[in-house]
Amino acid sequence: MFRFASPIYLYLLILIPVLTAIYVIVQLKMKNQMKKFGDPELLRHLMPDVSPLRRHIKFGLMMVAVGLLSVVLARPQYGTRNEEVKRSGIEVAIAVDVSNSMLCQDVKPSRLDKSKMIVSKLIEQFDEDKVGLVAFAGSAITLLPMTSDYVSAKMFLDQLNPHTISIQGTNMAEAITRATAGFSTKTNVGRALILITDAEDNEEGAIEAAKEARKAGIEIFVLSVGTEAGGPIPMGDGTFKKDLSGNVVTTKLNEQIGKAIAQAGGGLYIHVDQTNMAQSLLEGEIEKMQKEDISQSMYSEYDEQFAAVAILLFIVLIAELCIMEKKNPLFRNFKLFNEVKFK
């Protein structure tokens, strides 16, 4: 099967009849002007080096070059081809807990801000990877589908706060399910889900959701943010969240559920504290996935054929340059072109 990938350039072929018509008109005017000066046969003997045929041939070659150029730009394609390529990029879905408890400052500057710093630095390490962003609390929403637009990813990340989700709680099951749905159906690419949470007030179903994600080939890395001692939840006005009895609420890290989810998801559990240890561990695990190059057989229905036409175009241009309009005195006796007499 034959086709042109960019057939619009074939409109350049219209230049050939237009330029030919102009050329013929100019030649006829020149011929009429020469008749005014005298007998064409006499003038031909007075200008022995002039070769109208060579001029016609050079113009013909230029028109052939224009035609070949339009074909090259239109990219002729024919047949099929298979090629094997290697890529190292992976797909990473990041689900961030934005519940009120993530405002706790037992990890400086706060659980949420620390999480955003880790994710931001991780995105800066991406190259051929795709990233998606999910926010969750009592429910989950997809803020950014899988994309290579890292600028947008960091922009959405910076805007994360407890007001992103109106329903409070920690519904990790829905977060995992929604993040899993955002991955492509490709089987030849590494896929990772990074779940960042303090796991407080966790609703049921998270472990089952992690197992389903693992069956789909997705590794789950749990970044558990906070301390076991916990701390109060700032309300933004200088006070802390209180219960119905007026007592300050203390939010504590639930490591048990975080470890269970990571185990069920076939990934790694990482505790986030005041150090940069969590950042290093996560980047190391992602880097391992990136270094595992995957050979992929790519099938293309059409194979490019413009190279052959380009070579022919080059030969035509060289031929046009080598042919002079005047006869070369060195080859005066070499009759390559039979001259056309003026009438």
C-alpha cells in the first residue's frame, strides 16, 4: 500500500505548469525581439556559443527538481516495517492525603507540606516518565491524569490543601482504586502508586484495593507521614482542633495499616520523619524501576520512502548545475546536444 504522509505539499506541483507557461512566453518574446534585429540564421552564426537547447534542458531539469521536491516534502510511504525500541520511563500515580490531620506539625513544617516537598523533588528527577496526581480524604478525586507535563504536576501539587476535598476522613481504598484507574493499559511499562498518608481514621477496603492493584501490575509504595506521639491539628487561626468536650484533638500516625497496604501492594513502606531518609529511599526505588529497560517491538504500517526520491533530486540538481547555457570551448567538437536552429 502506498500513500503520502503530508499530501498537502503535492500542491507545489502546480508550480510546474505555471512556471512552464511563463518560460514559454518569455522565450517567444525573446525570439520575436531577435527577429527585429535581423535574420535568425545570421544571428546564430554571430553567436556560436549560445545554446538554446541547453537552456531548455536546464529549465526542464529545474521543473523535474520542483516535482521531486514536492514529493519529498509530501513524504511518500510504502509497505510495513517492524522496529525494536527500548524505553526506561515508567508511570507513577501519586495519591496524597489532604485530610485535616495532615496539617499536624509533628513533622516539620507539617505532614502535608513535607509530603509535597518529597513529591516535588521526585518529579524533578523524572525524565521519560509520566505522572498522575490524586487527592483524597473522605473521598478521592483525580487532579491530574497521567502526563509528562511536570510543570502542571507541580502546579497542582502546590495547590493541595484540606479544602481540596470537602469530605473529611481517610478513604485510602477509594484513593487506590481511583489512582489505579488512571494507569494506561500498556503491559510493557513499569507502574508505581505512591500513597502518602498518616492513615488516621482509615476506612475499610484499602488492603483489598491494594491487592487488586498488585494484580494489575502496580507496585504500591506507602509513605507514612507523622509520629506515633502525634500532635494537635492547627485550625489556621492560632487555635487547635477540639472534640465535642472541648479537648484538643491529638492525631497519631497509624503505621500498622500503612505497612499492611505496602505488603499487599507488593511495594515498600517508608516512614517519613524530619530527615531526608524517606526521600532517598523513594528515589532509589523509582530509579530501580527506571533502569529496567524494556524492549518493545513497534509495528509501523508504513515505511518512509522519501530518501530514494531525495537522492534522485540531488542527482537532478547536480546535472542542472553541470550543464552550462553556453557551449564550452574545450568541448566544442563534442556534440552532446544537437543545437536547435532559429527560424
